[in-house]
Amino acid sequence: MKKIVLFCAAGMSTSLLVTKMQKAAEAKGFDYEIAAHPLSEVDTFGPEASIILLGPQVRFKLGEIQKKFTDKPVEAIEMRDYGTMNGENVVKHVAEVLGD
């Protein structure tokens, strides 16, 4: 099982996206565990992640988080996919990055 961890300002706005991503991952047959947390918890939940995704509101932290977690992909979620809560597109991108 691969762990996808999303971080945003408070961990709340990504909850709907997580639900949509879970449905999309199940439909594609991916064994993903997906969770969302506030960016302040990146040191707690980042180490266990297979990939870290940042919400658009915290994308300015991308370089800092990439330096902290050099052993895994760290990416910002596309603003359009985030704004439309397009979990299918986000899962598709994650699968490409992880080689699934």
C-alpha cells in the first residue's frame, strides 16, 4: 500500500478532495491510503508518505518541503484540479509519478 499525504493550510479544505481521490483510486484498482493534514504536521506525517502533495494555498513551501524530504516526490496539486476537486486527475498524476 502506498501512502498519499496531502497538506494544506489547515487540513480541512483537502478533505473533500481526499474523498474524491479515494473513490478514483478504488475505481482504478490502486492500493492507496490517502490522508490530509495541516502543513504544521508535515514532520509527523511526511516521513511515512510515498508522495507528498501540497494544496495550492501552501505551494510557496514546495522548495522547503522538497529539501526536507529528498527521498520521495513532493509536488503541488494543480490549481485547476484542486479548485474543481478533480480527484481523478490528481490520482492519475500520482500514479504517473509513482510508476503505477
